[in-house]
Amino acid sequence: MPGLEIREDLSAAVLRQHAKREKNPRVARRMMAIANALDGMSRELSARLAGMDRQALRDWVVRYNEAGLAGLRDRWGPDRPRELAAVKAKILSAAAEAGKGQPVYRIVDVARLIEERTGVRYSISRTYRIMQDMNLSYQKTRPVHPKADPRAQRTFKKSSGHG
């Protein structure tokens, strides 16, 4: 990368090995981008292959130069894990009560809940990623019409060859 030196205590091949073992895909992409740049690939192409722009790659190189592989990890505020643990507990308790007439949280409700607890407003797509970080998936059951007749549906499936 012209204009910005990259520390060379780890070779590009070693960085790629670390990227293969990395569980966080965003961190792995950062490692791959830096490995590509170390191999002489252009800054623009390295960044594009990693799904980022040149400026983002430059920022990650600066953090990598300062802190090594640890610099490529996301930095969260000190209270974030504790606050998100409370959010996760609330989501799980709401899911447990869902069958008892309690509403299930929609993704916008989760985003609002996170904002209330942390003071930070996240986009819907970022809220999905936060839920993934908490090992939660956002899946809702398929709705059933209140007047649906399960016996008629089974009969239809049998007679139409779908069951």
C-alpha cells in the first residue's frame, strides 16, 4: 500500500491462516484485506475484495499497526456486554411468554430496546447483526388465520398428493 506502511511481523500467509480460523467474518475479511495488501495488491482492489472502501482499509491498517491482530476486532464500550445481556434476557423471556398471549418482539422493538438500554440507535440491519452476536436468530413462525380448519387442510393435502 503506497503511503502507508504495514507492519510485517506476520506474513501474508500467516494472516490468511489466522483468517481461516477466525470465527468473526468481519475480522477475517480485515485480515484478508491486509494480507492482500502485503502481497502487493493495490489498496483499492484489496479493499473491494474484502467488501470495504479504501479509507476503511486504511483505518484498519492503522489499527493493525498499533495493536496487531487484536486491533482488527471491533471495539465496544465497557458497558455494552452487560447492557446487551439484559436485552438478551428480556428477548428470551418475551419469547418464552409468547405462547401465553404476550407479543413477540419485532426487530424494530429489539432496536428500540437496545437504544433504551445503551443510548445508541442502531439501524435494522445492524440490529440483526447484534442479535447474531448474541446467538439469537430472528425467525417468526408462519401466521395462521384464526378461522383456518386444520382438518380441512389435512384432507386437502391428502387428496392433492401433497401430504
